[in-house]
Amino acid sequence: LEVVGTFSISDIFNHADIIMSEYKSSLKASVEGQEWDWDSLTIIYIGSKKLTLPEKPISEIMSHKVNVVREETPINQCAKKMRDLDTHLLPVVDINGNLIGVVSDFNLIQVLLK
């Protein structure tokens, strides 16, 4: 398998539509046993967001600039590359450039905790 792109949560947010809506509710509070009140009214605004994903092929959304590491790359260099590129994962390729796996920030944390 040849790596031609990557797809991450950042790509989703860059291409998704976020639809925001707001609902207004009002509450009237009165004290029990009183014949009158101050007509206090509380207005509550309830907001929500809905994420809709485009119906496009992944090839139109993915990042085409692929940063990879070789299988012999030391773990500390993988971590530094992830930090420098501000990414959460890197494809791992063999000497021929074929995909053999993916290393993620979670994998690095697992190594640190051993």
C-alpha cells in the first residue's frame, strides 16, 4: 500500500458545516402562599450545535501532504516530529515507501508508561 494522504479530525472540522440553533425558554417564579409576587421572570437560552459532514469523496477532503516515518525511526524522533508538525499520528513506511502501520500519540504515551 502506498500512502497518498491522511485524514484526521482536523480535516473533518475544516470541511464540516456547523449548524447552531438556540431555543429560548422563560420561567416565572412565585412564592407559595403569597397573593402577589414581583413578577420575576427568568429567561433561559439553550444552544445546540449540529455537525454535518459533506458527501464528498475522501480524496477531496484528506491532507495530500503526507509526513511519514520509517519503521527504523527511533521513538523519540517520532515524538519530536509529531510535536513539530502538530499532528496526532504518522504513517509508518518500509524502505520501499509501502505503508506498514501508523504510530499515534497514544502509542507514545503507552511506551512512556511502561
